[in-house]
Amino acid sequence: MAEELPGAWFGFGFCGFGQALGSGRARRVLSPEPLRAPGAGLDVYRVSASWSYTAFVSRGGRLELAGAAGGAAGGCRDAWASEALLVLLRAGPGPEPGAELQAWAPGSALRGEPLWVHTVEAEAEGDDGPGGKPQAGPLPLLPCARAYVSPRPPFYRPLAPGLRARRLELGAEHALLLDEAGQVFSWGGGRHGQLGHGTLEAELEPRPLEALQGLPMAEVAAGGWHSVSVSETGDVYIWGWNESGQLALPTRSLAEDGKTVAGEAAGLHEGGPDVKSTAGGEDGAPTPFIAVQPFPALLDLPRGSEAVKASCGSRHTAVVTRTGELYTWGWDQTNQKVIWEKNQTPQYIFLK
């Protein structure tokens, strides 16, 4: 997750590689701790967390890496960390306005030459970022809002003409896009229902989610094989793979652990979900389990809370409400399923 709001940063989860999630005194940080970013007095502006390392960008444009990948660099406007690539948006080398997009091997320690370089034209409009320069990103969406960067070649991928993105998120095999009108598009692999079109088929080009048309969205987030969107009114819609309870829908793995799911989804009997059942309900009837939810389902947060932010890990989900509560659910590093409990999700960094 990358974020740019002012405030204090906290981190929690697995940090066996030294990802600077908190105190650094253990391999796992089980509850939020103040973030100890590398570099004394680093005024953190953005954070991007991958599995084995974390990238920090300061308001002065300083980049610091912590964990399995190390290194530092100046002149950075944004960073996007993944296990395959570290992507940086840096000030261009010449006097002209604009930026340079660089793709690095995470283990390179930012030494030598990047794997790939692309010049990005300056934004005509936008908020100011560090140093009074135009706001960049957040990556993987580029400042022009008409292209994005991929961890696999081709690294630079233009969007279709006329499609201007407000936000873009990449999962393991799929992409989610939120356009300026609040409409959600998805494309890529769909074998786990992560595209939300009611099938398990792949889509080569961005396709609007018919189930969400007429419902303006404010946020989207992509997990490994699941997806989340938050409406402008604070409703949460979720779809895709539910193997570890990342959709907060009934799943076999949670039932075997003796745990239940507190969320309720609407429209789960319209022929789309991959529903499995097994004996074991209180009345002796089979208990339904949802392995795949191929179209958006409305999820009720506890106490009728309204969401404002959402973020996904590979198999877990986190939501922040309008009143500042953080809810997490899904899979953690020790196979504990977190269901509507706060502050226990792995490798998730949030801003307080």
C-alpha cells in the first residue's frame, strides 16, 4: 500500500527480513507499532510494502529500502515495491519538467543501471507533491493517468484512448481501474472470479463491471486473487477468491478452525458463487462454503460502519472507516484467520 496523507506511520506483521515494520525486535509485529524507517529523521511521505522489503519515500525525495532489498537514492517522487521489480518515479535528468520512470531489480541495491527507463511527460494539472512538484502517482498508475507500469514486460502499458484513470491496482494476475466518473474496470486473469464479471474467464482489455454500474466508487484495491471497491457512500463490495476468508464470507478453512465469519453478503444465490457445503451446521444441515465469488457482493461492516479506504494483501483485506477504525480479515503468516478483528493483518502499513 502506498499513501501520502500527513501523519504518523505505524506498521505490523511479518518482518523476518528486517522490513522495518515496527520496533524490529521480533520476526513478527502483532499489533501496530510506530514505524522505524531507515535514515535518521526521515520524514516519510509514502510507503510501499512488498513481501520481503519495504520502500520509504521522504518529503524531500529521499528513497530508503529496508529488508531483503537495501539501498538509497535521491530525487524520488514515488516508489512501488514488488518482488519482481522496484519501480521508481524520479526527477528527470535534464532541465525540462517531467519525470523518469525506472525499473530496478530489488536486489541491485540501486547500483549500476536500471533495467528499464522511460521518460514521463509532466502533468498539466494536479496537486503538488514533495518539493512543490506535480503529484506523481500513486504508482503503478502514471501521472498522465493514461498509462501504468507492470512488473512484467512490457513495463510501460498505455490505457485505451478515452479511458482516464483515477486509481489503478494490480493483483497477481489481474488489474482494477477506477475512472474519473467512479466506474470500475477490470481485466487480466479471471480463474478465481477476481474480475467480478460473473465468470471465470480472462479479459484482455479493461471491461466495466456491470454489477457496479450506477454506483459511483471512491476506492478500489486488488489482492492476489480478490478485489474490493468502496462506494462514495461508504459501502464495501468484494469478490474473487475466498480460500482464506479474505472476502469475509463462509470458508471451509475457517470452519475447520472453529471460527465463523461476521460479514454478510447480499446476492449470494444468483448462480454465480462457487458454493460448497459440508455437514456440520447447528441444525445438522450442510453448512455452505463460498470458495469463489465471481461478482461483487455487498459486505456489511460491524455496527453499520462506513468505509473510506481499502487495501488488500495476497490473501487478506483491510478497511478503514470514516470514524478511524481499522478492520482486517483473511490469512496471516501463522495461518490464523483474522475475522473482523483490528490490527492483526500481515505486512500492512497504515497511516494514523
